[in-house]
Amino acid sequence: MSEPIFMFDATDPAMKQAYEKAQQSFKYFWRELSWEQRRIVPGLDMAMVKLPFTDGPRTDGKPDYEHMWIGQVGFDGETVSGKLLNSPNWLTSIREGASVRVPFSHMEDWMMTDRGRAYGGFTVNVMRAQMGAKERREHDSAWGLDFGDPAVVRVEIERAEKSKKSFFASSGEKRAPEQEVHRDHPMCVNMLESLEKELRGNPSFGLSPDAEGWTLLQREALAGNLGVVKVLVRHGADVTAKTPQGRTASELARGIGWPEIARYVDQRAAGGKS
């Protein structure tokens, strides 16, 4: 991957805040990427995550860390994995194309692009905010992307009307003020009827662990697909099953930031009705 290099101070408070915002909003990136992996025709132009890499302390005046992007991103609720997209400028312990796996807490940024528009890119926008108008145009032109206003980072790709609801959503349901109102991805909403039909004809569909030891319920909970989670539970998915790393669907959902899914699964585990 060839891209312009813009140096920045990773200890800058604004940059640290960008890291936090990137981690807090990562759930939207992972949900979109989870659906991207199922599409026959790709919907994303690019999806990548930024991580810090180091050879250890340096004595040549260069920074200890290079902040580079990885693609082919994987996520198990605890670690981020993928392949390095950049060619390091001074590091020697890693090369472009290398496979990497690091704790999620080390993730600094995420970015995905759709039809030339950038989503995420929190650290990129910190740098863009510090540029003059001409320098910013040159930066965006070098990337070939529309980043928009550096003060307003886009996180969700809208491909359908917001008013469209799952047939499992109850318009009359009352929620506590502190509860997050969950809105499913359009592809989740669109597949519910076909999934319901599949499960009626094949009750065991998606109930057994896959080759990596994950159940479909666990994957859908991590991806933030509440409608699919509800269908699977209604058809007997085991809400207490754990991944090989020892985490339940509820723990996965809560860890990435889908509290409504976690609450729903917890209620079912406690014997509540669907």
C-alpha cells in the first residue's frame, strides 16, 4: 500500500482522544465488515485498522513506533488480526504483507471507504484539522478520498431509510432513558424472513460451532445483529455456549459495545421469554 506519510505526536491529547473514539466506535466498522464478508458484490472499497509497530527503543533519532494500517481484518472480541498494508520506513522487524495479531487495546484507528467516502479515520482527521485549507486538499487528493469535515467523523454507512424496522421490533416497547436504542444494519433487517424460513425447515441450521469453534449466535452478537440474534434464540441457539477463548454471546456483545444485545441474551439465559 502506497500512501503519503504524515508524522504526528502519538502522545498528543487530541491524538489519544482519537484512539479512544476509534475504539468506542469500532463496533460499527466490525458490523459493516461482517456483512461485507457475506456480500457477493463487494460494497466497500477498503477496510483497514491502524496499529503501532516497533523494533524497540531507538538511538538513531527516529520514533520508536511506526503507525501503520492492516487489511484483511479479523476480530475475536479480544484481538485484532490482519496483514500489514504499509511498507515500513525504518522498522526492520516487520514487512509489508506480514500477518499480525495484537490486543484490541492497541488499536489506534479504523477506516472504511464506500464510493470514495471515508468513514472512521479519527487520527487522520486530527491531522487534517491541523492543516490549512490548501494542505488539506492536497492531503485528501493524495488519498483520493472524501474525508468530509475533520470535526465530524462519519462512522455508519447509510444504505437504507432509517425508518425501516425489523418485524421483531416493537414500536410500543418502552425503554429506560439510559438504554441505547439499537438499530440493526439494513442487511440484517432484510434477511430475517429468509432466516426464519430456513430455521423452520432446518432447525439445526447455525446451532453447531463452526470450524473455529464459534456458534452463529456468538458471531451475530459480536457483529451487532440483534434481529438475527433474536431469531436464533427463538429457534434454540445456546445462549450459554462459549467461544474457544471462553466468552459467551452476551460477553462478546457487551465487550464491543452492543448493550441491548447483551441484555437480551442475559434475559434469555435467565429464563426470560423471547
